[in-house]
Amino acid sequence: MNWISRLFGRPKQPAPSVSSIARFFNEAARDEEHFPSSIDPRIYHVQLVLSHLGDVSGRTVADLGCGKGRFARIVAERNPAARVVAIDLAEAMLAQADLNLLRCAASMTSLPLASGSCDGAYATESLEHAVDIEAAVSEICRIVKPGGRILIIDKNASHWGRLKTPEWERWFGRRELERLLARHCSQVSSRFISYWDDVEPDGLFIAWLAVK
Ligand SMILES: C[S@@+](CC[C@H](N)C(=O)[O-])C[C@H]1O[C@@H](n2cnc3c(N)ncnc32)[C@H](O)[C@@H]1O
């Protein structure tokens, strides 16, 4: 390396655009192994979504970054009178979601839903891809009415490096997301979770639970 390249250093990569992230997930939709279309309802992540939302019969719930709608399908099955809105950036993911869901292609950083239109909203392993995390949290909270419930499940920043990740992915500290949610919500907490409720969490997954 000569003095000129040392002086200028390595050029910083520009942040990937929303359209390139959408392209990535549109292609990833073919990968059923890593982006499955179903999930065992006994998995604690699913149980926590169901229990935190509570009885949503006759109510509207949004799954943000729903992928192939594996969580949304179970929420709809358990609450047949609920309106479940499944939102994802990637149309190819949505194309594999249950036709009974109200499906919509959009970014969670700019949601096409009216303020206070939902009784609950959740995002499982999707906020980590939203790049503008403050905008996404603000949007999730905007569409939920006062008293409505919000749940985010994502990975712990202090375990960064454990898995292969695309360049834009972000993991979060507990306090970091608690603080963002607390700007909009009256009650916020977080806890470590694992896939099974009888297995001690190893710190990889965190659930943030909020009431607006
Ligand atoms: C790891 S998958 C998780 C999917 C689903 N929540 C699940 O647990 O099965 C991440 C999903 O987030 C979506 N996504 C990424 N960025 C997004 C954004 N800005 N707004 C909405 N969805 C987004 C991707 O298209 C992908 O389907």
C-alpha cells in the first residue's frame, strides 16, 4: 500500500438502497430452507406473539416484514375474526403468504396504513433489515392505537458475528430499542427468549414488548 492509498483509506460503501434489499429478499423467497413458509406453533416466538397480542377477535393486527406470513397465518387461525395485515418489502415473499391475509408490499419505514388503525403490530426478525431503524420504530408505533400492543423479536447486538448476515443487517441492544419504543409507548420491557420455553435463552434472541 503506498502513501496515497493510505491517505485516502478504503472507500466507505454506500448504504444499500431499499430496492436492492427488496431484490435480495425477492430472490431469497425461493430459499425455503432459510426463509420457511411455516413454523411450529409451539415455538416460543409464536407463543409470545399470540400471548402479547391477546384476544384480537374483531381487531386489526399488522405483521411487519411478514416474509411468507408464517406467523400471520397462525395469528389468523387462532383469531378467525381478526383482520391480519401482512406487510413485506418483497412481493415474492408475500406471494407465498396465505391468501386469506390482507397482503401488502411496503417498507416498514413508510407504512401505507392510517395512524392508530391497528390494535396490535409485531415484527419478527425483520426490523433488523429496515436500515432506518428510528423511522421503522416510529412507523410501527404510529399505526397502533393508544393501548395497542407492539412486539419486536430480533437479535442481540452483543452476539453479532454468530451468524452470516447481509451488509445492511443490524442487531440491537436491549436498552437501545427500549429507548426508541419508549418515545412512543407508555410501557416497554424486553427479555431474552429462546425457541422453546423450557430452554434457557442463550442471549441471541430478544423480545421487546410494548403497550402504546
Ligand atoms: C428474515 S425474514 C423474516 C420474515 C418473517 N417475519 C418470519 O419470521 O418468517 C425478513 C423479512 O423482512 C422483510 N423486510 C426487509 N426489509 C423490510 C422493510 N424495510 N420493510 C418491510 N419488510 C422488510 C424481508 O423482505 C423478509 O421477508
